[in-house]
Amino acid sequence: MTEDKAKKTSDREYWMFAMKIVGNFGATIAVPVVLFVMIGQYFDEKYNHGPWFTILGFVVAALLTGLMIYRKAKKYSKEYEALDNHKNT
């Protein structure tokens, strides 16, 4: 019975870790895109340049998001390995 309880606890840890990653990656993708596109739209309206600042804002947000996701993925990889090693010991 204690093995079942230990397994459920470790399963919960994996699920919580997964939800942490999903939430963090979701915010990391959404916030820069929304922020930079809104700034781009502001400058497009202010200087009457069509969608160029909005497009530039999206491209900058995509590049920044890619870099942040890459760094976070490396960090989460190490955390997952530590969690997996803890379970196996």
C-alpha cells in the first residue's frame, strides 16, 4: 500500500511539473507578442506607416520568445532529470 501511495505522489509531482511548464511557456509566448504588437500598432497609428511597426513588433517578439523558450527548456530539462533521478532512488 505504501508503494501505491508513493507512486501517486510521484505522479502528482510529474503532473504539477508539467502544468508549471505549460503555464510558464504559455505566458512566455503570449505576453511578448501581445505587448510588442500593441506597441507596434501605437506607432503605426502615430506615424501613419501602415502595418510596418506591427510586423516589426511581431518579429521582435517572436525572436525574443524563441530565445526565452530555449533557455527555459534547458532549465526545465535539468529540473526534470533531477525529479526523475529522485524518483528512481
